[in-house]
Amino acid sequence: MTSTDFTPIDVGPGSPIGAATSRRDGRDKVTGAARYTAEFHPEGMLYGVLVTSSVPAGTITAIDTGEAEAMPGVRAVFTHRNAPTLAAVPLFPFGATYQSFVPLQDDRIRFSGQAIAVVVAGTFEQATDAAGRVRATYQAAPFIPDLDHPEAVSYGAEDCGAMKEAVPDLARGDADAALAAAAITLDVTYTSPRQYASAMEPHATVAGWDGDGTLTVWDSTQWLAGTQSAFSQWFKIPLERVRVIAPYIGGGFGSKGGAHPHAALAALAARELDRPVKIVLSRPQQFTCTSPRPATRQRIRLGADADGRLTALTHDSLNEVSFDDLWVETCAALSAISYAVPNQRSTYRLVRVNAVTPGALRGPGEAMGSFALESAMDELAVELGLDPIELRLRNYAERDQLAGKPWSSKGLRQAYEQGAEAFGWNRRTPAPRSMRDGHELIGWGMAGGVFPGHSHPSAAGVRVRADGGVEVFSAGTDIGTGTYTLLAQVAADVFAIPPQQVVVRLGDSSFPESVVSGGSMLAGSLMPVTHQAATAVRQDLIQLAATLPGSPLHGRAPAELTAGRGRVHLAAQPEVGLTFAEILNGAGREKAEAVRDSFGDLPDKDRRDAFGTFTLLRLPAAGPRSIYSWSAIFAEVAVDEDLGTVRLRRLLGAFDCGRILNPATARSQLLGAMVMAGGAALLEAGVVDSGQGRLANPNLAEYMLPVNADIPDIEVLFVGEPDPDSNPLGTKGVGETGMTGTVAAIAIAVYHATGKRIRDLPILMEKLL
């Protein structure tokens, strides 16, 4: 395990760190200069299009590719009959895939929409036309379409083999006895459907092989190290023979955090045809070939005394998984730490269904887990006749009971107070249906949220070129979170230059290794090592200036010198100095460069073995204190009394996310998360046709997402302080914290407006009428 010791980085007044800075990639994106995966066209490139199954279970008895192969421009059609063997890759967190399943390796059908062939042709149109002419016949088999099927069977850790530790049942005290003795009890179940990332940029891969057996892959991935590792294992080639490039990602939200099978097929076809091959998933294939948030069923039981102090809490979470693999939606993780309760138990159960293996979607576990827990807390507040904030304050957890440690920092009390004041919570009348605006019933709801402070060893490099230019480079990616901007701000702080003068290069596996852009941990993992690398380069330049013959700084002690505005100069006499370019050219050097990482004293072999896995993940309670981000969410809805339609009118979130590196990008991330939560609460559902065993709405026409008209003004408040335990810059996770609590706050507001408690997402008009 890597060291968690570090020296805090001092951020002084006037530093670019903490300044509201516009996204530096914004202009490239709106002008079309940013190149996404599907826009790369290596010479001689061919196009691949997937053919997918139309049945949910069974075997392929025949597959006729003759007509497709005879079509103009078609170079090959690969099926299980002629595709080379590919190795399976271990699943997340011990590997880099959400699906160990690799297509075209056998005749078995696991789910409707599974890839059964890939057609490769000279143009996309030729490949698409030919793919429609591949004919497959099947021997159908019984299938389990969803959690509610009468033959669905649940199982737990006992059946998970080596992955047993991924099913984290927890217990403290005697929850059953405490429930039996409680003055007030609550026993409720909440459900949620499959939810899909639906990113603007579809999943895409361009793969090409060089003559020496080196594979270059352009892939829409949030995690270059994981993707590089996956290709290395799929094709049994050394890591050094795989280069992954992903300079821009058009949204991922977790679905691009793990490698998906279509990427392997692109490289397979490219190797067999000795030409680069591009595969871009169609929008329906986005739904059936990549990993959604799974459907869940959560039972919450609360026990409390007459004053509302919790004595017991149990949280039993069940989610669907595929027949091949395992994914645990850790909905109950937050219940163990959110409130001061002496007796607690959480369990996980899984149900195998004929669907693609689920995976991460913004706030995996936390988003739906907080919906259930916070909704249950509101139901308890109603039962007790208490204000929902008062109930939470009576059960405020002053320390992490699960780990037995103090919090590193916790601004949740301030979030409650400042959020309530800004929202005007004291104007709320508690009785359901007591607030209205004309024919609309008005409801207010609030909920708390928490997100774990994960981190992972990462590396970054900084160089100053002989022309004086400053560059930062890392294999990290920017999926829209502002990484390009944050890295420029950090380097600019060290060199005392405007961030606009820093060039940032991301998204290339030939750069220093980085953790996934996910789990709200990239900034906290990557920014400190960038600062350290920049500091090392600055010291190198100062040392060079002090030893450069003929320099006005020659012979000066390094302590007398400082750097700023592209120069090294005397701290006491800023006019006496040299530019970076003069120093490097005078020393006959092309650059000053340093790479720093947070792997500590980890041996090289262990570091290599951990590459493309999460075995080095630092958990929130790994150090002497437990690290979490906190939120308090307030929502206002209007419900048409006659039609049952729900309209969001206001959202406000107060957040403790430690030091905010850039208020503009952090606010944008929290706004985006709250918008996504609005979609999850009111619109989004993957509808399963139980008779056909397939998704009935795999498109953006019928999978309902929020648009501008659905989302009101959203206010974001920052209430936290730099966290001294999280990382040298004192940051905590931002991007997913806005998902935790927001779904619940909206659902609670709907109850307050209507008096109807909807425990099954999404909250649709037919459930209110």
C-alpha cells in the first residue's frame, strides 16, 4: 500500500488556485477544434459495424453472412465461427472491465443486443448496409428479464467466489433487538429502474497495428491505464506495445470508466485485416452493449425513540447483474456512516438477469442509496411530527462509527444551516398539500448527502522548454470536469504566471500514469503531484541560474532567488534576473523537466502488477481520519393538481467539498450532477419488455432525459474549508456529490406537495393520479 503521508501545499493570496477560471478547452469544443475519438482517421482506415442478437437467451444455430460478404466494399465479416480467440480480462476493481465477457468467442446468447458479428467495410455506409444483411437463427432458451420475474433468484456473498469481498455486508450492534424494542419503527422499500449514461459522445474505438506489433488505440475512455491494460490482456501483448489516446471525452459519467467489448473487436478486426478499424456504437447499442446503473430494490428499517433519536437502522440492498459477471451497486454503504445509530446492519443481494453487465453511473451506489435512506428519514420525520432538518440534527454523526475514527472535516451542519437560510426553509408549512400556486400544489423537500473521499496514486510531469513555454502532461483525461483548466492553474501557481500561458497535454498513455477520471478523485489525486513536479522544475531553474557563468545571478544562494512571470530573479530585486529561455539556452539545455507521483516507496513490480486495477485505491478511512464530502439539498416542485405532472421550480445545494480549486468548474460539476438527479427522479427509466426480454426504449426519443425546459434555476453554495487530511491541496470530491441527496429531496418535495409517497422511481404522473 502506498504512503498516505504528505506535506500540505500552501496556497497564498492571489494564487490562481481557487480562482474562478473559464474552462480552457471550452473554445476548442465550441469551435470544433477539439477532436473526439470518432474524428480520428488514420490512413487506410476501415469501418466496423456490430450486428447484435434479437433474442435474450439461447444459442446461435446458424449465421448466414454470405449476402453481407458479397456487398460492395465489405472486407470481412467476423462471427464466432471465424474470430480469433481473445483472453478474458478481470473485472473491476481487480481489472479494467465491467464485462469479462468477450463477443464472438462462442455461440451462446446472454442478452438481447449482444454483439454476434462485426462487419468491416471501406465506408461506414457500406458496413451499415451489409450488417443489416447478416441473418442469424437461434435456439431460444428461457430467460430472466428483470428483478420482478417469478423465477428470479437472489444470492449473496456466499456465491461470489473470489469476488466475495466486493459484497460488503456490514453489522454493528444488534439491529433486530433494537428494532423490536424501538418506540417508533419504519419498514419501507424503495425501487429504481435501470438508468443509462446517455453521454453526447457515443462509445467509439479506432484501432491500428504497426508492423512491429504495436497497437495504437483511440478510445472514448475515462481511464487510459485501465484501457491500456485491457488491450494488453485481451491480445496477450506487453503493456509497452499498447498506446491509448483520448484527448477529449464527450461525457462519460462512469460508463466509459471500464473497457467494453466493442473496443476489443475493433482491434481484432484491425489485426486480421492489417488496416486500422473504427467502431462507433449506434445509439441503441449504447444501451445494450455498455453498462447501465442496475435496477435496485432497497428495504430500509428504522427504529427510533420517542424523541426521534435512531436506535436501529437496517438497509438491505438488491440489484440486478448479468449471468456472466458481478456488479454490486453499493446502495447501503452510506447508511453505515450517515447518522449516529448504535445498531446498524446492511446486506447485499444480487439477481442474475439476461442483460448486459451493469456498471458505474455517477454516484454508483450513493445516488440510489441516498434516495432510499433520505426518503426513509423524511418518512420518520413525518411520523414523529419533526422538521426534517431537526431530525437529522438530532442524529448528527460527530464521528465515523463504522471505522471508529473522527471525520477529517465535516461541514454538513453548516450546509443544513446555510442551505435552509438561502432557500427560505422557515417559510415551509409542514402539512402535505398546504402550499399552492393557483392550480398547482407546491412541495418543498430537503435531504442530506455524503460521498466518499477516495484517492489513488497518480503521476504528472511538468516541463519548461528552451523557448520559455510551460507544459503539464499526464495520462489523465478531461471528461468535462475541467482537468485541463485545473492543471494549468496549479502549474501557474508555482511559476507565478497566468494560467493561459500553461499548455496542458492529457489523454495519452505515453504520459505519466493517472487514475481514472471518475469516483470524484481525479483532481485530488492529480493536482498535488502536478504541483510537486512544477516545484521541482522551478528549483531546477533556480539552481541553473545560480550556477550559470556570466549570469547576473551567478553565485547567488538559491534561497535569494525566486521565479515568476517566466523569469528567475532576485527576490529582493525583481529587475535582476533571467528569463527561463535565457537560462536554458545559456545552459545548453532543451528543457527542464520533472515527473512526480504519489506511489511512495511501492516496488516497481507491485506498481506494475497494480496497473489497470484499483488494488491501490485509498479508501476514505485509510488514514487516521475518515474523509467524505457532504451536501444538503433543497428542492421545490409544482404538481398540477388535475394532471399529476411534476415540474421542478427550484434546486439549491450546499456543499462541503474541501478546498474548491476552481469555483466556476466546481459549480458546473455540481449543477450537472443535480440536473442528472432531476432526470433520475422524474424521467429516466430503462423499460424492459418482459415478454421479449429486451429493452423497449433504447433510444433518446423514448428514454426520457431532462432538457432545458425541465430544469429550473439551480443555486450552489460552498460551505467547506480545505481538508488537511484529504491531500496536499485539501480538496475533496465534487463531481458526484451533487447526485447524493438530490433525488431524495425531489421525491420528498413531491410527497409534501401531494401527500402521496412515491417509492418507485421515476415519479411519473400516473403514479400520482
